[in-house]
Amino acid sequence: MYLRNIKAIGALIRDRRTALGLSQTAFAKQIGVRQAWVSKTENGKVAPDLDLVLRALNALGVTLWADIGDGAPLPNDQSAADPDAPNMAQLIDDMLNEL
């Protein structure tokens, strides 16, 4: 899944959370935020703090790899060969542009 914008991140969090059988409230408690943060993030209604996004993804067992432009393939990363795959810097820029 390519994380091209805030809505894609929210969808990933929602899909993974529900696949794990967690309610928004239980998940919020697990990562130390309010249920409203989970709801707004999942629906792309807020540009969440990157630290909280990374904490949420980590709690859901989702690992992000960053293409740092050195040309070296990333471990177990099928998108490394895809020149159109966004890198972490682009993801951050996209998030900031949506603020």
C-alpha cells in the first residue's frame, strides 16, 4: 500500500486496527491518545503529528521503510524497484502540504 496522503495513512490505520479486532477506544488507550484522535485520523480529517502516526503504526505492527536515495535496495521491500513509489521525504512533504 502506497501512503500518498493523510487519507491513505488513516485508511491503513483503520484497516489494520479492525483486522486486529481493536475498537477505536481500545486502540486509543493502547497508544495514549483520545478516541477522537483515532476517528479523525482514520477519516483523514486531521493532519496528525508524525510521531503519533509512527507510534500508531508501530502498535499495529506496520513497518515503514524510507528510500533515502542511495540506490541500495531496502530489506524485504518490494517497492524498492518501483521508481514511482513515494519516499519518506515525499510522504512528509505531502502531509505538511495538507495542513
